[in-house]
Amino acid sequence: MATILAIETSCDETAVAIVKDRQVLSSIVSSQIDLHRTYGGVVPELASRQHLEWVNPAIAQALADAQLSWAEIDGIASTVTPGLVGALLVGTMAAKSLAMLYGKPFLGVHHLEGHIHATYLDQPGLKPPFLCLLVSGGHTSLIHVKEAGDYTTLGQTRDDAAGEAFDKVARLLGLGYPGGPVIDQLAKQGNAKAFKLPEGRISLGKHQGKGKAQQGQARYHPYDSSFSGLKTAMLRLTERLKPESPLPIADLAASFQYTVAKALTKRAIACARDFNLSTIAVGGGVAANSELRHQLTAAAQAEGFQVFFPPIALCTDNAAMIACAACEHLTRGRSSSLQLPVQSRTPLEKVLSLYE
Ligand code: KG4
Ligand code: ZN
């Protein structure tokens, strides 16, 4: 295996980590949340500027924490896609410059592949194939993980990502940004059955569909999700409840969270069952959600499936997961060209095009 220093600057966290053989030697995550909170979301230009200021001290700190010198680093990685282009550029230019300066291989990593690999840092013995439920601020996907670099997306959201839905509903309820952690906390004091909300099913044409489960009979796509209807239902509900002030915020938060967790659990279990994948690894910021952890663990247990949730610090954006993914590629003899551009999006199925 190898020792990798990775830089993650795809959104609003400036993160640097050093990972050796699926073991985290150091991990620095500087969150910009306070900077963006005033605006109710991430402001791309401010994110890039903050990354510029923080990236060099974070690199120095990661090396100091791991007590390593550059001579002991085998490869330097950065997130190159998907993300905010200006933000991605900061970490990637730093990684490429260091790779050139110290004569090390450079590895450009797909952010979602990083989230998939977060579970390995907690479960170093885990081997593919498995199903990854990836739920973050930008993505909601069910991914068949066959090998490092070999992924098939089996299901995804048709509109908002799960984390995005948490953030938008939190804004609607006047709870600030980011919404997930606040809703999670508030929901603990609420009644999850107080309001019945739509789960967001995707209708199928009679003979439409992909995957084993449909065979022309299913009425709804079994793995795809949609959260825009749920978001609208929350808006209508709050409008209807307004005269009855104050709003029953905790019940609204609990009912919303329960519905999202139910939708995700149902789809993940159906997908694992249909594709004979008895292990489910969950990744992304929404994997930190307590209700999702509760519902999916119980449902997986009932089916005899294994389910792994990484520790919360590895669910949200970090560079250790990026280093872990880079490590898998480097040990398979892959590295990236220093000419590799950053890209706002790249299908996960094209991950190997990042390497030569
Ligand atoms: O993976 P991540 O850190 O960044 C992206 O790649 O998007 O995910 C951030 C998202 C945000 O939308 C945030 O509201 C959500 O994860 N999140 C949560 C929780 N903690 C973070 N959502 C639900 N419950 C949580 N406890
Ligand atoms: Zn992420």
C-alpha cells in the first residue's frame, strides 16, 4: 500500500489528510460554515478565497500531526471533480505544485469515490462488492461498488439531493444553515408521526425501467428518489399552520426527517435485495443523520444484511476519504496527468478516465 497526502477543497471545507494503508495518520478539516451562514448557503467566490488562505497552513499541520516529512509521502492527491470549479482549483493547483516540486505522483480524485471509500477507514477489512448509499448535499445515489474504479449507479434523485432537502426545509422553518444537523437535533423533541408527508415516488410507464425489480410490472421506480414534492408539502403545511402560531417546529422537523429516512431506507434495502448485495456502506453528510441510522440499521438487520455507517467526521467532507481512494488507485499502478483539469461534474462511471 502507500502513504498519501490529499487535499479536499471541492466546496466549503478546506481539508488535508495523510492516510497510510486505510489508516488515518492525520486529518485537518477547517469548516467555512460560519463564513457562509450569513448568506444561507455556500458563496463560491468566498469559498475559493478562504481555501487560498487556509490550504497551506492545513498542509503543514497535516504533516506535523502525522510526524512525517515529504520523503515519506508516496503520492499527492486532490479532489478534481465534482464541485465548485474555483474551489477545486485551489486544492488541485496546490497538489500538482507539490507533486512537481517533490517528484511524487499526482492523483486527481472523484469526490464521490472519496465518500464511497470513507467506510474503509473505519472498516479496513471491507471488500467489494457492496452497495453504497451516498447521501450528501449534492448527491443521493445508490452505487454498486464492484472494485476500486468500477461503479454502477443503480438509483439517484430526480431533483434535490437529500442534504439539499434538509437545508431547504431548515431555511423554510427559519433554522439556518446547514439544515441537517439542526433538524436532526430538533427532531429529537418532536413527534415523527405528527404529520403524514409524501415520500416522493417516481412513477414508471408500463414497460419502462431498469433493474431486476421492474420487469414491466412495477408502478414506481424502486431505487430513484425525489424530494421536491416533500419540500413543497412542507411549504404548504407551514402556510396552513401559520395562524396557529407558534409553529410546531419540532414535530415538523421530526416528521420531515422520518419521511426522508423512510424513503432512503426503502430504496437501499430494495436495491441490495434485488442485486444480491448483502453489505450496505453509507456515506456523505446525511449519513450522520440519527433517524436514517436507526431506520436503515433496523431494516438491514431484519433482512440479514450488514450496514456500515462511518464515524460522523468521516461522513461529512474530509480529505482522509480522498487519500484513501487515491491510495487504492496508486497501489493498482494508476496516477493522473499534471494536465488533468478540474471539472464541475463527471459521471462516477468515468472515474478511470482521471488516471493514466
Ligand atoms: O457530504 P457533505 O459534507 O458535503 C457534500 O458533499 O455535499 O454533506 C453536507 C450535507 C448538508 O446538506 C447537511 O445539511 C447534511 O449533509 N447533513 C445532515 C446531517 N449532517 C450533515 N443531514 C441530515 N442529518 C445530519 N445529522
Ligand atoms: Zn461530499
